[in-house]
Amino acid sequence: MATLSRQEFFRQLSAGCVLPSAQQGLEQVWQLLLICLGCRVLWRLGLSPWVKHLSSVAGGFYCLHHFFQLQMVWVVLLSLMCYIVLFLCRHSQYKGVFLSVTILIYLLMGEMHMVDTVSWHKMRGAQMIVAMKAISLGFDLDQASVGAMPSPVEFMGYIYFVGTVIFGPWISFSSYLQAVESRRMNFSWFTKVSLSMLKSLACLVVSTCVAPYLFPYFIPFDGEKLLKR
């Protein structure tokens, strides 16, 4: 097998991995970005809080259906179960503990093939985001960081917040309420969003195309032979 020159190697890497990975990443998230922008514009119109929360739920439902189709029902089931547990334990000082145990049992049942393996693994990230949000809210209520039990619309708006429902990251309930209040959309805001998007694509490309070629030199699986080569 002929050895590629450095220029040929980078040319093939760019055409065969970097550009396709970046393109597929954009194809996955462009609708998510548009819905986030639509919610942000809607929240700037001075609507009542419950309308804002409902729009967050609607956007989150659309994104879940877009990525998971009918399998999204397992994410919805987990969120409903979390609110029921919080409501039943609303007078307890251990809401976070009860909710943690309930979510752990639910996730273990899922891992033990309550759902088919392919579908469950596809939804695992969204399930963990829901679990982290609900558990953090439970402990915030225990510690009085959140003053009162959220209404069902507030809770579901937080759980299905379109900016975090698919890929995360986890945000606190107070951060969600600040997002719903929506700061001004100015040039600085658009600049930060654009930079974050470019950084995300760069991380995707590095993890997919660059890291597999770098790791063998730092962690040589073939031992001394690879280092000698």
C-alpha cells in the first residue's frame, strides 16, 4: 500500500471526514437552532408567563419527535413520573432523595430491556437530561433555593426547554426562568451564539476526524512497535 504524502493525507481527511462531519452536524441541529431562535423572539413579545412556558413545551415536543419519533414517549413518561413524585412529596424534606430513587429504578428497568436496546440507547442522553433537571429541582426545593413548587406548565416548560432537551447541557430551574424572561437580542448576543456554534462544530470535527489519529501516539496500543515506526 502506497504511503500518502502529508498534503494528500490532509486533503483526503478534509474531503472524507471533516467536511462530511460538519455537514451532518449542521443537518442535525439546524431545525433545533431555528426553534430556539423562534422561542427567543416569541419570548421578547411580552407574553404572559404561562404562554411562554407552553411555547417551551411545544418546541421541546417537536424536537423530541424530530429526533426520536414515537420513542419520545419514554422521555415524556419519565417527565410525568417525575412531576407526580414531586407533587406527592411536596410536603416532604426529602423530595430530591425520593425522586433520585424513583428515576434510578426507572432507568435500571430501561437498561434491563424494558425497551428495545437500540431505541433506549438512542434516547439515553435525553433521559439523563430530564433526570438531572428533575433531581436538581427536587433538591433545590428541599433547600428552599426554589421558593415554591412549580406548576405543571412551569415544570414541563423547564424539562422540555428547547435549548437543552436534546443535547443538554443541564441548567437549573432559576436559569430556565431567566431564559424565559429573555434578555435583549443585540449584536453581542448574536456574536456569542455564532462563536458557540463554531466551537461546537470544531469539537465535533476534532473528536470524529482528528482525535483517532492523535490518540495512538499518546496511548500506543501497539506498544513500542508503533513508537518506533
